[in-house]
Amino acid sequence: MKTIDVDIAIVGAGPAGSTTAIGLSDTSLRIALIDKEAFPRDKICGDALSPDVVKQLHMLPLETGALFDEMKEKLWCRAVRFVSPSFGYADLELPEKHGPGYISQRVHFDHFMYNQAIKNTNVQAIHGHKVTGLETNEDGAQVTLSDGTVIRAQVVLGADGAQSIVKRTLVSEAIDRKHHAAALRVYYENVTGFSEDNAVELHFYSDILPGYFWVFPLPDNKANVGIGMSSEHVAKHKVNLRELMDNIIANHPNVAPRFANAKPLETPKGFSLPLGSRKRQLSGNRFLLLGDAASLINPLTGEGIANAIRSGRVASDVLRQSFDKKQFNANYLKAYDKEIYRRMWGELRLNLWLRMLMSYPRLCTLVIRHAVGSRWIQKLFLSGF
């Protein structure tokens, strides 16, 4: 059995975990960055990177923002298209002051973030093995991997996504479908009809509310296509998301012509989204939860990358203070929860309200119809993106 001693064990090397490692690059803290997959690896997602993501990347050390600007595997996006139940639409341009958003497959974006993280010379990357055991006590934290490796640390971070083993092990919380969404994603090629400003499209049709169908352009004539819906609604009405999405692509008059010559590049991939529509426990004795593991996903759009990066930035700040004072207990680390919700709760509540508003077909149609001429409505909805 191999034993590795570090200061911080980060489980999950996606945007949240990698951001934390990047944020601590100017410290002497020893970090184990653990992931069950070897990079590059796919992550099921809508692949949209909001202007907020880009802004935060430029706040990180190691020239992260500048290097992202040079990254080739992305497509710039200047607008969000909302399509109403009556098939009308509103294109809302992203404000010039915020800059463009981008669409980039997670296999590329996550690999970029991972490579930035391992530039931190105090980071030991450990991938290809699942976490099989985890415990914390007054003396430290211990993570056991499927190959028998034991990692001992002062604190463990759960940045391992919606199905987080760190959260399942250390937090007692039953799944509440009211605060979850179910989604499918399929990559296509040869989808037509995208706008000149590469708008990401959200289609709010009556038969998929409360939820939406999306079509996002990607580089190399590809598109990210998917559907998301409240898990509570899916369970209550026994909705088959794959059949519903296939029917939209094949038969919907607003969609089908654009897929006439399109070809799916994979079978539909399903994923669960723990929404940030209520406050949860994010820390405890010697642990923090980040990103999707902390249920920080936008309740309206299902987007989680921006808040994952933000949680990594907050975690790195809190951990600096924690190690300076040698405090890792639950009371001290509660400062992480407070700072996360200080920064994010207003946005999350607003988007929960918008999701509820967009669940009613007539109201949804009315709002989208008036969005083009109303700066107030535009500001309201763009704040959600």
C-alpha cells in the first residue's frame, strides 16, 4: 500500500478543483489533485462559457486568462436566443462591456484548466483511479483509491461533480427532485441555421416546460444539442427525455428543417444537475464542497462552470487563512459557506424566480415577445447568463 502525505486533497480535477490548485500556486501548500479519469476526458455539459467565466479566468494567476484567449478550441458567442412556445424569438446581445462568451467542448476546456493546475509545482496529479474510501477526524482527512493508494491530508475538497463521493460520504442529505434537473446531450454535425453572432439557443416549447431544448454552435461545424427538465416533473409525468428530444429534432417545424442533413456523433448522454435553488451545507470538519458537488448550478439555465470557478477562488482564499491559523474545524470552515452564498445567493434566487416564470407557456411567450424592446427584461435575463 502506497501512502502520500499532502496538505490538501482535491477530489475532482474539473474547473472547480483545478481553479483551487491554480489559486494556490503562490503558496507552499502540497496538493494532491485526484481524478478518476485521465485527461483529456469528456464531461457531459452544454459547453457554454459565459462572459462571467472569461472574466474570472482573467482573475487567476499563471496567466490563465491570457492563455485562454489564445486557446483555439472555442467559438465566440455574442448573443443568447430565447425561442418562445409560439415559435417567436428574441436575440439578446451580450453587453459589449462584458465581452463575448464562448462555446468550447468540455474535453478541451477542462484539459486546459487541468494543465494550468499542474503548472503549480506543489501539485501532484493522481488520475485513473476512483476514490473508494474517505474519512475525516480531528487529526486529518484520509482518501483511499481503488489501487490501494492512501492519501493523507489536513483537509479534503469535494470537487467531484453532481455524484460527489465526498458529499455522499460526509454530508447527510437526501436527493430532493424539486431542486434537481435531468438532462441529455448529443453532439451533432451539419446543423444549420445559426445566427451570424453564434447565438446560443434556448427553446422554451410548451411540451417541454418546465425545461428547454438547446442548440449551441461549436467549432468545426459541430453543435451541442440537448434537453433539460425538472427531475420532479420527469418523475411525476414519467417523461422519456430521449423520445421527447428525438421528436423535436425529427418533427418540430421550428427545428426539424435545420437537422435535415445533420448527423449525431454519439448516442445521447444523460446527466443530473443539482440546482442551486436552496441553500445547502457546503463544509464541515476538514472538508469543503465545490462546484456541482456544492449544488451551485444556475436554476434557470443549468450552467455551472462560472460558479464552479468562483467556488474554487473562494476555497483558495479560505484555505490560505485556514492554514495560516491551522484551523480546519467545521466552525472555522463555515466562513466558506457564508462567502459562497454572499457572492452567489442573489443570482441563484433571481434565476430560480425566472425559471418559475418561464414554466408557464403564455407568460413565457409574453416575456420573450417583449424582450427585444425592453431594456429591463433584457438586463433581467442576461443577468442569468
